Amino acid sequence: MSSPVSRSAWGARSPRGRTTVAWSRRTGFTVHYSAGPASQTPRRIQDFHMDGNGWADIGYNFLVDRSGTVYEGRGWTVAGAHAAPHNTSHVGVCFIGRDGDATPAAKASIRSLYDEACRRSGRTLARTWHGGLSGNSTECPGSDLRAWVRAGMPVGDGGGGGGAPAPSPGAGTLPGPRFDFPLPAGHYFGPASGPDQSVSGAFRRTFRGRTDREWLREWATQLGRRGWSVGRGRTHLARHGNDGVYGPEYRALARAFQRSQGLTVDGLIGRETWDEAFHAPVT
């Protein structure tokens, strides 16, 4: 990674205020995307943040485009505005582009920024993504970068490029399609006796063009692709099969999967449990 393009070089506006952060307070590194065309520029993003959102400056500490060029945002020692309430504790880096656009060069630059952040802090910072932080229910940075961060932010042959096909099932691979969580923020697959946010499949509600039953079946099918024994007469969902109606069998399957992946064990299939099935490599 070459030296970042300075604020003056990309024509940054003067910030309205700055809050300096000591490295002792930095605990994590968060990846974002701009969710817009790759033709966006740091200056356009800054204008939107300052004029549209009313922020003091561009929200990110650094930005990276498809070529791997790094742009200075707020810099290393200034609190960002990228993922409240984690702006002080996390360095925020934004990929300029949409889901699947990140090239190997872009990923290598993001990884270099992470390594430099760890060097400056004197310890290994937590790697995470915008939607993975508490209080941040968002699709950002899309399924591709989210899976990449979960895999440890590999570069080189393991870094992958935007839109690369999924490898064959096996240890360290990510089998099957990569569906993003289909339910609205705060919703989850759970019992029919729960609140409106608990989607059971009993009422055939539609989300993103498919019924809740279809989505729940898709989740269990993905566990089958990952090597779990799922279906009528099998180890899990043995009685009713993968019928898409949440009940004790789906709850037991979710709890077993959550336990195996080190997640919160509650038997409810929310964003974290869904993403672990569709975006985390099999280990």
C-alpha cells in the first residue's frame, strides 16, 4: 500500500470540528462500503456527510477505491462518524463501491490499513464490519466484504475478487449461495407466539420476494450444505422435515448450530445466526 492520498490532494473541505482519540482507546477496525457507484469520489462523499447528514466532516478515517488507492479521511487519530456508538473505539475504513465490487487490490489495501492500525496501537485490533457492531442494523458492507472480514481478511490467492464463485464444500470453504438476511431490522425467525418481529412461517409472510417458509427452508438447507444432517428422518428436523414452520425442531437445530459456532445460544435465527450459515467459511 502506498501512502494515502492526503486530504488536500483530493480537495477536502475544512472540518467543522475534530475529536482526537488516543491509541489506547482503539479496540477495533471496521469495514464499510459506500453502496454507490465506483465513480464516487471522497469529496462527493464528504459533501453528502457534511451537507446531507450535518456531520462535522467525512465520516470515515480512510477510504479505498477499486484500484487500491487509499484516501485520508479523518485520519488515524480523529474519531469518525461511521458506526455510533463505536466511533471512538473503532477505526472506520470505507470501500468506495457496491457489494461485490471490491477487487483484490482494494482488499489488500484495506488489510494493509488494518495491519498498520494494529502496529500503531501495539496490539491486535478486532476485525469487524459495520453491520456486525452492536447498535448498527445495516447490510453494510455487503455480503462479499462481510464474508472476507469473517474469513480473517486474507489477501493474495485467498483474498478473492468481487464476484468470485464460491469454492466447493469442505474445510475452510463457503458452500452454496450467499443470501443476505431477508428480514427487516430487529426481526428474526422464531415462534408464532412471539411478537410481530418473530417470523415463524405459520402465516406465510413475504420478504424480499419469497415467503418466510421458503427463507427458513433455505437456511436449513444451507446447514445441510455445510455438512449438517438435516431433514425428515435425519439427525435434525427428523420428525417434520424442513417444512419452513418454526417449532421445537428448528429451535433445537438453531441452538446446536449457534453452540458450534460460538454464538449466543437462544434458538432464534436472527441476522448473526443467518450470516454465520451463509457467509462464514466451514471450519
